[in-house]
Amino acid sequence: MIRRLSLRGRMVMTAVVAAGTALAALLLAAGPRLEARAHAEAAATLAAEARLMARVVEDALAHGTSVDQLDPVVDAAAREVNARVTIIAPDGRVLGDSALSGPALLAMENHANRPEVQAALAGRATSLERHSATIGADLLYAAAPVRAGGRIVGVARVSRGIEAVSQQGRALWRSALLGMALALGATALLSFALSTSLGRALRDIMDTARQLAQGNLSARCRVHRDDEFGELARILNLSAEQLQQRVAELARDRGRTDAILSALDDGVLAVDHRGTVQLANPRLAGALELQAPIGRHYLEVIRQQEVSALIEDVLRTGERRLAEVELLQLGRVFAISAVPFPADEGTPHGAVLTFADATERHRVERIRRDFVANASHELRTPLTSIRGFVEALEDGALAQPETAPRFLGKIRAHADRMAALVDDLLELSRLESGERAPEWAETSVPAIAEEVVASAAGLAARKRIALGCVDRGATAVVTDPERLRRILENLVDNAVKYTPDGGHVELSLSNVPEGATRIEVRDDGPGIAAEHLERIFERFYRVDKARSRALGGTGLGLSIVRHLAESVGASVSVDSQPGRGTCFTVLVPQRPAAPGGAAA
């Protein structure tokens, strides 16, 4: 129960208990003395009263006053002193008694054998306690000799009941207890008053500490005292200020760290010695499609054996490790650098991994390798043919009129093919490097489409292909007209070349709600299988290599189309199914997003 009291209540209770204990000990120690003092004072009072009575009856006893005359005097004196008064002759006869009168007085037994009477007759005033046979009660007696003419003529005795003396003792006890109660009350009030200011100061300190514990680091104590509570408040305020500064520094450091990690192009993953993820920056979470990685084991986050082996190796050896890992489920390649991650003192180190996306580099390297291999292959074939025809001419075919012109024509055709290949490569190089910026102008898409159809009409006629253009309300656009023309020329030329004799090729022009013009080049040729559609715009990629070379293609036309479209903010896509023809779609924005200030 005491534990439930407030400090203020404990202080008051402690003061009251301490004061009460002290007063009780004092009372217990002084109590018997109080009773003894009460008895001593009562005895002294009776002795004084006995001596006084001796003087009162001194003359009466000296002149032999009768009992009848003496007893009224005794009765009156007894009423004054509120005690029993007895006058005894030297021979022990009772001459007067305030308790008895008349025959009862005369019938009283001789008192010569009473101890106090004997002592008084011997000349000694005395007092004692004993049982009274006359009235049947315990009394306190005081007796004094009555002298007259130098001799003892009687004894004056005064007595009072022990109960009266005990009442005086109890009165003293009651007075002491009342004083004790008043002292305890005063102690409680004083301690309550003194504890008020202390309790207020303590509550303020506790409230401040509670707010600090709840995260309100701006809370401060308003206690201004010169005692220990004031010193405690100052220490608490100083600690709060230092803690607030430290938390602010940690927040700034954390903010800087988060900003740095967010700005990194590489993903960062940190695990402790148990493999629990401690940090994963946004770039890593986005690249690996992680969901709430913090606090989970890395095996739950990245399910890749090579990454797990790398982490375990660093955790075991504490040495740096490098690796390139292809995440098959994401189709991406990462260059991973793993180093030890410092931990708290006495705790094994963790590991920090950086994930640099190497997918594009691998793709570029693959494209470069493919480009070199394809370019070498494309150039080797005509060069081999030219060399063969030249050797044949050198071996005598030059002198044969029917053979030499044919060989020279073959040499000319292969040279033209090489020149076309080199021209296309140079064009791709210029487009990729941005050597020449687009020349923006308001362009009529139907007019350019008609020009392209007209330029391809001869080839279409030779193959008996129905080539036409359908305008469904296409509006003018701001673009580079020359680049748009070359896009359509490549697409139409491909459609006419790959469409079998007697087929159909159609240009369709229309507007779309997104604010662009749609151009579709549709044919009813052999179509393209789905596995080729994603790579059809790659350089030197051919669906049917033998047929493409036979038709004079370099394998770069669609790659040039894609780069031309991207350079003017357009997009190109393909939709095809084997046996059902092919449709290339070009979306040209009404106005480019960044026309370079040429057109508004």
C-alpha cells in the first residue's frame, strides 16, 4: 500500500511515523515517572495538609477540647482539602474523623497500631499507601505529629483514595497523549506544507523525463531551486539538450546517407553477420523488384545462388570479392562488389554489396561483337566474289568477249552492294552520334506518302503488286520531312521486296487521340514469326538471310528506320503473323517534345 503512495504522501507519512515513534518512545520512557511524580506530589500535598491540620487542632488538643467540639472542625477542614481528616490522641483514640460522627466515631477502633500513627507519635511526619479497614478501600495516608508545649499531644492524619491519585496519573497520561496527537498533527501539516514545493518540483522533473522518453526532445524542466532538485533539473535539461543535438546530428547524417544512397546509380545491400538485411537503397529495390527487404534474411530477398555464395564468402573470409551475376528471372546482369561491413565491438562483421547494372554494357558488347561479325561477314561475301571474278579475268576470261562483260557486271554489282553497306553504316553512325540535328518544319504527311508511293511504283509494277495510299484525314505535323521520307521509303521498299508477285501493299494515314499521326505500311507477304519480332530492328538481323541477300538488302534498313524515328520523337512498331502479312506502324507526334526552338 505504501508503494502506491506518491512521494509527497510518503514524505508526510514518514515524518508523522518518525515523530509518532519518537513521541511514543518518550512517553513510554517518561510514563512511569509521571505516575511516580503524581503519587509523590499527592503524598507531598497530603503531608502538607497533615501539617496544616496539626496546627489547626494544636490549641484544641492542648486544652483538652472534647470530641463533640473537635469533630465539626475536622469535618470543615476535610471539606476544604477534599480529603479524609482524622485526629488521633496519643493513646490511639480517634478524637475526630471527617468520615464518621457521633456513635460511629466513638466506636472506631484504636489507631495506635497504624504505621503512620506510630511514626507520627515517634515525631516523624510520614506518608504511605495501605488498605483502610474502616472504609474498606486503598488509601494514601499522611500523618504529622501535633505538638504543644514541646510535647506530642496527638496526630493529624489526612488520607485520600488511591483512585483519586490514579485519576491524576491518568489525567497526566491524557494530557501527554493529547500533546502527542497535537504534535503529530502539527508534524503532518508542516511536512505537508514543506513537501508541496518539493512535490511540485519532482512532478515537473518527472513530466519532463516522461516527455523525453516519449520522444519530445524539446521538453525542459522549469524548476529553479538551489537544492538537489534544482541540480537534478539542470542536469536533466543539459542531458536533453545534448541528446537533442545528437539526435539532430544523427538525423542529418542519416539524411545525407539516404540522399547519397538514393543518388547512387548502383544498388547497395548491407547484411549483418547473421545475413539479415540492414540496408537496401531505392535503386536496388527498384532494380531487383524487392518488397520490404529490411529485417529479412538475404536468402528471402535475393534468390540467386551466385549472390548467396558471394555473401557467405565475404562473411567467412572478411575479404573483398568481385563477380558478375546474371539474374535470369529479371534478364539483367550485375557487376557485384562485396566488402566486409563493420559491426559493433565484439560482433562479427557483416557484408556490403554494390550492384552495378552491367546489362547495357553486356548488350553493347554483344551488339559490337555481332556488328563486327556481321559486318565482316557482309563484306567478306562480296569481296570474295569480286576476288574470284578478278582472278577469273586474270586467268583469261578477260579475252573472252562473251564472258568478260558478265564477270565485270558481277564485280560491279558486288561493289555497289559494298558501297550501299558502307553508306548504311555511315548513316547509322551519324544517327547514333547525333552529328546532324533534325531540321524541323511543318510537313504534310499525305504529300510525302504519295511521293514515296510514286517512287516505288516501278518496282511494284514489275512484281504486279497493288501499291496504294489511303488518307483517313491525317493532318500536318512538325517534323523533319527528309527523315520522315526515308522512314517511309525503307518500309515501303521492304514491303514491296518481300511481298510475293501479285500481292498488295498499302499505306494508311490517320490521326490518333494522343495527338499524333499514325502511318501504317501493311502487306500480305509471308509474315514474320513471333520469335523474330523483338530483334527485327537490330542491325544485320535477317529473318531469312538467303532471301534478304538475294533481294539486295544490307540488313541495316530497319535499324536505320528505328534510329530515324527516334531522332524526330516518333516511334515504330511491328505486328505480324506467319502467312498473314506484316504491318509496320509509325506514330509521328503533332509537335515534337523538344523541337530545339525550330517550330512552335
